[in-house]
Amino acid sequence: MAEGEDMQTFTSIMDALVRISTSMKNMEKELLCPVCQEMYKQPLVLPCTHNVCQACAREVLGQQGYVGHGGDPSSEPTSPASTPSTRSPRLSRRTLPKPDRLDRLLKSGFGTYPGRKRGALHPQVIMFPCPACQGDVELGERGLAGLFRNLTLERVVERYRQSVSVGGAILCQLCKPPPLEATKGCTECRATFCNECFKLFHPWGTQKAQHEPTLPTLSFRPKGLMCPDHKEEVTHYCKTCQRLVCQLCRVRRTHSGHKITPVLSAYQALKDKLTKSLTYILGNQDTVQTQICELEETVRHTEVSGQQAKEEVSQLVRGLGAVLEEKRASLLQAIEECQQERLARLSAQIQEHRSLLDGSGLVGYAQEVLKETDQPCFVQAAKQLHNRITRATEALQMFRPAASSSFRHCQLDVGREMKLLTELNFLRVPEAPVIDTQRTFAYDQIFLCWRLPPHSPPAWHYTIEFRRTDVPAQPGPTRWQRREEVRGTSALLENPDTGSVYVLRVRGCNKAGYGEYSEDVHLHTPPAPVLHFFLDGRWGTSRERLAISKDQRAVRSVPGLPLLLAAERLLTGCHLSVDVVLGDVAVTQGRSYWACAVDPASYLVKVGVGLESKLQESFQGAPDVISPRYDPDSGHDSGAEDATVEALPPFAFLTIGMGKILLGSGANSNAGLTGRDGPSASCTVPLPPRLGICLDYERGRVSFLDAVSFRGLLECPLDCSGPVCPAFCFIGGGAVQLQEPVGTKPERKVTIGGFAKLD
């Protein structure tokens, strides 16, 4: 029984040792210098936060041609082991620059030499090629002397060496060959000694005799981290520079205005962050393992897909070769047929010319015919012969080969094809689209418009992603709503939430896959449901001066003769006439929003809302400003005088003129149709591209907004005891354009003048 328990205990201990050994072996790659691929020895922290052995860094700078910048960052006392005879083998293997190159480097400004002043106008900046970053890192003027030594990494390396017994016994660094095993170490001397060498280098009665011996080690570290600039202990951390500093560094000009905290605070904050991150990683080991399996599966798919891609490319290239071979055969056949035709024609012409030779062919036959003495027979035979002789004579006189020997018409122009073959490459995904912010907006719906960059590959379709940013963040990755396979370069997002902020992005897709996302665009939706209405010209005053567009969404006031005649009575206190046009919709409940654009060149325009009954009273008794019996204080101009002091005003308008908005002193700064704003407490703001009006019927409030940024301009009280209509007033020339809804106009019930109309 006891033997079984001992065996189980031994097995558990061996399993633990195996796990520790595996963990240490897995950690070994984190402790290797990227230059020498050996364990770190006196590692230095580069500005890019990577580490490198001090000896390796000196060797790299020496190979780069920098001389005099490989100072010891630790600035520790000179060690007996640093003599030339006992220097590190790595340093002894380093190739030093030749003397002539050294002189050339010194004269060109590297290092210091007699006659060169320190702190010259153009100080040299040392660049170190970091093997981990694969880029140059700036070390400053001091080079390695301005770097900190990573004592924590040294301690980790030493613990690792002790755990896995790397390196065997530590030998004395001062013994003559063969060295003995070291029994003591000295932190002050930075060397390991056997008993005899320790006594020899620490004689009795000298200052070195006060050195306290330690256990032998391969890495001697200073007692604390010292500032490389002032050789003082570091006590603070500069968050701006992300660098440890001492008390002298803190008061120097280099760190003036920087955010500096005690090193204890930085230690605690960084340790908490590291602990939290490490805890999260250790608590999600299943996720890590799942992702590793997914990556391994991705590797296998990558190998298979890569092989398939190679086969597809090879097949396509072979297909091109087959097409070219087929085309080559057809072209050669065409040339062969042309050649045979020409040869046949030339052969026939040669035979004809040979028949013209003396005593052969046609000439011989003609000579024999001439010997005929019977005249009728001669005439009968010579008539046909004469025609042949005539044609032969003409051919002889106008000689030309029957076919050309040139085949220039069979030459191929393959310049375009060669260019296409040269440019033959893999398909590229579409580049990130560019969202057209001038045409993209949010109203009753969201209209998104974009375009591809000029030299981007075409996209077959697009994917739109959007989400709200004003909702509490949910744990986990950010969730986007998505619309797939959108054709064209614009899209409509229906039924957005009111009073929200949406972020949208687009990416294209073709046969090569999905491209990069466009830059995010943020859109504010209106604070209330959008009210759809048209301008009703039947209820406008001074219709001869109002021009309403055909779609009933724009109106322009054109000053005419009545306004010119009324200008003669300005000095008598007579008011100018006001042109009014209303919307064809009356609001009786809920919240509503609409937007419009006012022409910046308008003289004076009022945009707002009013009670339908009060507006109708104004229409029925429209004042004539030309008549001398017109009383400007008759009450028909505003309707506010008929109300009590406590009653809410029946109208709420925002005054716009000459590209400016006139704002009153408070929420009660609203005016009637003629408007009597107090100029003493008023101010002006620039006119935005679009104005938004938000009516809250239950609360009896109307708000005027910048329809682009939805910044509030003015909020006024309003009497909502009856139906409320949108209204627009003009004094002088002006123009207003209603913002057109993005979606389809719905079926609306219009309430005007006490009767209902289905539009």
C-alpha cells in the first residue's frame, strides 16, 4: 500500500517537473537576443521597447560605422574581468573599423576628436537598426550611454538558467587556463573568483577588502536603476516621454510641462494593468485554445486554397497557350494558302512567257500558221491566233508579276496583346469607397451616397454597415447592422430612430473579395418624426408677390409696385406689407419636425409656426398698407394684443435677414407677423445651410435648430389650443426651400379651414 502511494507521489512530482520544464522551454524564445540568438546578457532597452545585449549593440554600432558611442549605460566600476586578456569572447570577435576608415569617420563628424567642439551646431544623431522592428531607432547623441539597462530581464534570465541548469558550473574569470570553478562573486568588481583569486584581488588593508562576496553568477547588476544622464537613482516616471527620470531630470528644461508621476504610482498602475491583462488571458485559456485550433484549420485551408489557386492559374495559362497555339495554326494556314495561290499565278505567268520564246509554244505555232497559202483557211485559223498574240504582246509591253512576293499584310501587331499579357495580374479588391458628405444626410430616412477612388478596381456590389453610437455599449465586440449586395453607389436606410446618432461605413466587393471599409461618417437624425407638407398658395397674402414652385416646396417673394408705393409712407410711420404663406398641414398632437433652407440674400424672412385660427383671421382681413385708412395698431398684424398678459403667444417665428439670424434675449423672444423684437437685448448668428423646426404640441414649445449639426438656436413657448400650421413670412425679397423627404410621400390627411382633404 505504501509502495503504491510512493509511486503515485513520484508520478505527480515527475508530471510537475515535466510541466515546469515545458513551460521554461516555451519561455526560452522570449529570453533570446534577436542579434546573437543567445540568452540576454546585460540587456539594454531601446526606445522602441525592444531589448538587445549590450555587447551586441556595441558590435552593431561598430559595424554601422559609429565610433565613440558605445558607452556603458550602467556606468559601473571597472572590473578586473574587463581587461583585454579576459574580455568577453563576443567582444573579441567583433571586427573593428580600419584606421583609415576611423580617421575618415572622425573627420566627417562622428565621435569626438581633438579640435572638435562638443555641442556643435549640427549634433550627430545615432540611429540603431533594431532587428525586431526591422527599422532604424533614434538613440540620440549619447548613443548606448543614454539607454537603461533591463535589470528585470536579467533576473528572469538568471532564474531561467538556474531552473534548467543552463551553462553548467561557473568558472573563475581571473584564473589562468584552465580556470577553476568559481566559489565567490563580487558585485563591485563585477567578476567571479575562485578562493585564491578573490584573495589576490582583494588584499587585506585595502578598500577592495571591504567588498562583500556573493554567490558566483554570470550577470552582475547594480543595486538600483540609475539615470544614464545624471547617475542618480530614478524616482519618477515621465508619462509624456514614457521614460524613467531622476530628480535632476525632473527640473531640467527637457521635461518642462510634462506630466510626471512618482515611480511608485507608475509601478502600481502598470502592475495592475499587466495583472488584469494576464488574468484575462489566463481566464480565457479555452478561447485561446479554440483560436489556436481555428488558426491551425486556417493554415490547412490556406495550404489547400493555395494549391488550388496554383492549379487554376496553371490551367488558365495553359488555356491561353492553347488559344495561342490554335491561333498560330490558323494564321500559318492562311499564309500557306496565300502563298500557294501566288505561286500558282506566277507559275502560269511563267508558262505564258515561255510560250513566247522563238520556236516554242505560241510563237512556233504562229510561224507555222504563217506558212499557210490557202487564204480562207488562213483567215479562219489566224483570227483566233491574232487575239492571243495581241494579248501576249500587251503583256510583254506592260509587264508586271501576277502576284507580289511581299507578305507584309500578314504581319501581326501584338503590341496591345503584349501589353495586356505584361499587365496580366491577379484581381484586386476594390479600394475603400469615399462617402459623398455633400449628398449624404438624414431626414425622414437616411440617404447614403459614395463613390470609388479613380484608379480603384470595379466593385460588383457593396456592403453597408451602420449602428447607433448613443446607446450604452454592450459587452463583447461592437455589433453592426448590415445590408448586403447593394447595387449602385447610393442606398436608403429606412425607419431610423429619431434623436439618434448613426455611424455608417461602406465597402465594395468583387470576384477577388471584400475591400477596405470607408471612413466612418456620423449622421444625426431629427429629434422628432418628420412632418411632410406642401406650401399652400390659397392661404397666402399678397399672392401677386409670391411665386410658389410647381412641386409646392419652394416660394419666392418678389417686391412689386404696391411695396414701392408703400415705401413713400415710411416716414409717416406706416409699416411695410408682409407676405405670408402657410403649409397645407395642421398639427394637433405629438411632436413634429421639418427643415427648410433660406436664401442668404433674403432681405427679411420669418420662419415658424402659428395657430391656424389666428392665421385665418389674418387672411380674411388682410391689411392694405397703401390705403391711408390703414391703422397699423388695429391688431391684425400679430394677434398678440388680443391675449392677456399670462396667455401664450399664438405665433413663434425666427427672424432671418441678410445671411444672419436675429436671436432675442430669452425664450420669449418671438414675434408676430410684423415682429417687434427688442433690439437692445438681441444678437445675431450666421445663417446655417438648413434650419430645423421642432414642434412639441403637448408641451406647447417650439425649437429652432441648425439642421446640419442639430445645435439649438432658440426655444419659444406657443399657444397650442388649436391646430398649428407651419408659416413663412417675407418682408421685401426672399426665398425659402423646404427640404424634400427622402422616402416616398405617404398618404396624408390635411386639415385646413375646417374641412378634411385626403391627399
